[in-house]
Amino acid sequence: MVKGMGGAMDLVAGSKRVVVTMTHTNKDGDHKLLERCTLPLTGLACTDLLITDYGVFSFEGGLTLREIAEDMTVDQVRAATGCSFAVAEDLLTLPLDG
């Protein structure tokens, strides 16, 4: 990993909406979503939406699962997540395109 801020800091500071896309776990299956970031921060509390291969999360009033992949259950997402999250009452299912 190369250390340094690069241009990401400029992007999050000047954006009205920040959407992050990433895999939910690392290649070993370990949690990537944690209670506290273990890497240098690009910006603090600047993400509006997080999209992973397991679902879509919003940050309004805390981390909330809004959409879930059709091959996942909420319990599977919780087990793969290193922090707590709420589940939207109107949770949507994302169809898998095969």
C-alpha cells in the first residue's frame, strides 16, 4: 500500500455526495467494515452510501442496510461485518445478474 492522501481528499472535501464501492470482506474473508477505521482517513463522516457485494448501506442516523443481495441473508451480512448496523424496514433485495 502506498501511503499518502493523493487526490481522494480533494474529492471528498469538494463533493456533495460520496458513494463508496468495495468488497464486503478481504480475500481471506475477514471484515472490512469495522467499528473504527484502522487506516489513515481521507475524510471524516463524509460517506453517504456504501455499496458492497453483499448489500447497500446508508449512513443517515447510523449505518443502515438498505438493500441486500438476493443470495445473502441479514444474518450472513451481520456475520461478515465487523460493526453493528440497523436494517431498513423496507429492505430491498438486489437481484443477481448472471
